[in-house]
Amino acid sequence: MNTFFKLDNYVVLDLFELQLEATEGYLRFHGSKNFSRDIVFQGQSYIFIPCELSNIESSSNGKQSKPTIKIANINNYISYILKDRSD
């Protein structure tokens, strides 16, 4: 944990927010391989769910790639979120 806050830090965190139904708010999570616990950032809790983000590219001609995210469905957590949403 001490290395997490050093100025010359090498740890990168990807924080994700998925908007659920309007009355439910957001599912906030992170999938950092360097920090495998829930974290709080700017007052918001982000749970640890192993995931992988790919196809992040940018080019000088303005074309953008279509990013892909793969989320681990540990204990069917994601399945329960999607259940009854016809999603």
C-alpha cells in the first residue's frame, strides 16, 4: 500500500462506471492487477472485479476503435445485475 501513493508510482488504475436503471445509479468497479481490493476514489466506492479492457487505440486521422471490456462473472455477480433487464 505504501508504494500506491509514491510520486514516482507505476501503478495504473482503470475505474469503470456502468449506469444502471435511473433509480439504481451506477455500478462502479475496477479491475487493477496491482490492487485487488475495493477502493474509494473521490468519495465513490469501486469494487474489485477482474476485467480486461482492450482495443483502446487513437489515430491522427480521427478514427476511433471500438473498445472491448471482458468482465469476470465471479459468483454470478454480473449475471444477477443483468437478470430481468433483458440485456
